[in-house]
Amino acid sequence: MVKIFIGGFPLNIQEIELAQLVSIYGEVLTVKIVRDKITGLCKGYGFIEMTSLEGAKNAIEALNGNQMGKRALFLNLVTDLAINSEIKKGSKLSSPLSVIKVETGSVKRKRPRIISNH
């Protein structure tokens, strides 16, 4: 199973539409659009799980940078990162979702939120 991060799609898109878009390149297992917990509004990114690495790479190659509506799609493989030394140094991680390995197991590190002063 391979997980893909997908961002930049229109905010009114549904999971089935993303599944149909990516399923051309390989079998899609799950689609998860990330939504605001309070409002339920789409945040503009999500995750797709596919059965094969080859299908995931084909989807990324074909769709990354393409326009969907007025926005450009961004696709990337989600990988586990064990870079404790870099995290301690305060460097930014390149992956939208990172896993930090600790002695008791794995802990998912959340994306930082951008807070605007309105």
C-alpha cells in the first residue's frame, strides 16, 4: 500500500471525484479529504492510498502541476521520516506529513497551522 499526498484541488471536490481522477493510473484503496473539524469545510488537501508503487508514481507524474479549476495540483509520495537530529536542530521538514520515531513507537507530527490576524 502506497500513500499519496494531494493538494491544490478545488475546495468543493468530493472523494469520489479524486478517486476517479487517480484510478486511471492504478487501483485506489482509500481517499481522505482533510476537512476542518468545526466547519467541515475542505482544507484543499488530502491523502490517497493505492495498491501499487508503480500506479502511485504514474499518477504523480501525470497529475502533478496540472490545473484543476483555477488551482494547480500537487502530488507527492508520503514517506516515513526518522530525522530526529534534524528536528532537534529546528529545521523544517520537506514532507507534508512526517513520522517521528521514538522508543515507544511512531508518533505522527501534524502540519503547522497558519493563523491569520483578522
